[in-house]
Amino acid sequence: MEASRHIHIAELSRRTVNPLIFWGIITVVLTVVLILIINAAGIQSGIYLLFLVPVIAYLVIMGFFVGYVSKLNRERNRLLAEQVREEGARAGEFKKLNQELETYAKQLFDKDFELTLANKRLQNLEQAKSKFVSVTTHQLRTPLSAVKWTFHMLLQGSLGPTTPDQHNFIEKGYESTQRMIAIINDLLNVDYMEADRSDYNFLPVDLLPLIESILFEFTNQAESKKITLKFDKPSSVLPPVAADPIKLSMVLENLLDNAIKYTPQGGQVTVSMSDDRMNSARSNLEVVISDSGIGIPPAERDKIFPRFFRGSNAIKVQTDGTGLGLFISQDIIEKHGGAIWFESAVGKGTQFHFSIPVHRLSK
């Protein structure tokens, strides 16, 4: 309505008589009237001109002024009409865009609803998968542990003497069973890793007996490769750490398994503890697992902790493996508020360090 009104005004201004012509006619008419009045009054010609010329000049000047103002007014109306037309066009575009936005918003809402349903289905599938993996791996690990123990007894001669050929076959069976158990443990650990920090059961844990119990589990594996397994116990009593003992055991098992796996026969694996970080901003105990193994190539050191990565030299030594052990270990240590790092030299060995915060008594 506003646009139509302004356009109508502009059209009317174009159709009206030119004000300059109109004012010229008025000037002529008034001049003639004044001349007639002066003649009728019998005023002398000198006085007549003296009076008539200024009046005519005034009327002419006013005429030009009125014409100029009228021209400006017409130009203003023209610009205003153009502006109104442009605004009307933009309003139409905005209306069209608004309709398109409403359409897109509806489509987005529909897609969001579909994605929400799909995400819910994926969550249900993930839960089903985790449950299946957990149940299956638990069911597999029990008989495999029994098979491993049987192979171990045969290797030790507990079930009677064996020939050298029989011993070699039994040893290969033992190693294959050990690798299967390691893969199953990795699958279980991935399932545990998906837990949030709030799912951890933090307790005051004495590292000394925990490390000794883990080392005992790897005694047979180390002996089979004639690897010296050593524990440098601290000279003083160390305070307990705040940790989930089950998950911290996973870290120790992963690091020890790698150390023994990638250390050649006759090598050495050493576990030590340190309280050098007790006086840091946050008191920590440090555990170091050193080996005399193959080491980590410098070009691959930045890729060690991401999931599924295995070093090129590690694959040559041990073809089987998931590449999840260090990834899981890092995730567990970081959720404890600690850190994990390593030092390595190719052909000389590797030292893995991790720190765990000391347990603080609640006040």
C-alpha cells in the first residue's frame, strides 16, 4: 500500500502543469492588472515605471525559485518511487527466501529426527556388539587358559618326558595359545576402554605387590625365551597411588607383554619405581619398564600410541597383533590423571615410563 501511494504521488507530479509556466502566466496577468490600475489612477510614467519594474522583477525571480523548488520536489518523488520499487522487490526476495528457509528448516528437522533414530539404533547395536564381544571373549579365554596351562605342564615335563620334536611342537602350540589369549585380552580391553572416568573405581593401591603379581604371570613367558625378568624394588616405602587396580594391571600387562615379545632370546626386561616426581606440582609415582629389545624407529615414534599402529620392525618380529595395547594403556593412564612416554634406541631397547598421582587422604 505504501509503495502504491508513493508511486501515485510521483505520477501525479508528472501530470501537473509546469510551475514555472504557471508562475509566468500569473506574472503576466498581475503585470497587466497593475498597468490597468496605474493607468486608471493617472499616475505619471516615471513613477509608473519605478513602481512596476521591481514588482515584475520580484515576480520573475519568485517564478524561477518556485520552478526550481518544484523540480527538486519532482526529483525527490522520483527517487522515492524508485526506492519504494526497489524495497518492494527486496521484500519479495526476502519473502521468497523466508519460504525457502522454512522449507529447509522442515527438511533439517526431518533429517535430524532420522539421524536421532539412526543414532539410537547404532547405540543399541554398539551395546549388543560390546555385550557379544565381552561374553564371547570371556568364554574363549577360559578354555584357552586351560590349554595354555596344559602346554606349559608338557613343556616343564610335569606330564612325562617328551622327545625334542614333540617339545618343539608343544612349544609352538604354547606360543600360538599365548597369542590368542593376547588378542582376546585386547578385545576385552577395548570394551573396558569405552568406559568414562566416572566408571573407574579409584582406590589407594600399593604398586609394589601389584607389580610383583603381574611379573609372576609373565615368568613362564620370559623363561621360554630365556629372558631375565628383573624388578628393581625401591629402597624406601612409597605411598599408595590413586588408581583402579584392574585397569592399572592392564597397563602393566600390555607394557610387559610388549617388552618380552620384542626382546630377543637372552635379553633382559627390568621394572623399576621412582619417587622423583613426588615434589612436583602434583605428587606422582613413576614406573619404568625397560627392555633390551628391537627399539622403535625414529620415524615411527609419533605413531606409537594411536590405535591399530604397529612398528615396521615389530611386524617382522611378531606378525600377530592388534596394535591396541599402547593405545589402551595411554587412555587408561590419562584417565588416571597421569602421563605415559618412552625413550628408545633401535637395536638397543626401549624404556616406557608412566606416572600415577599419589593417593591423597580426604580431610
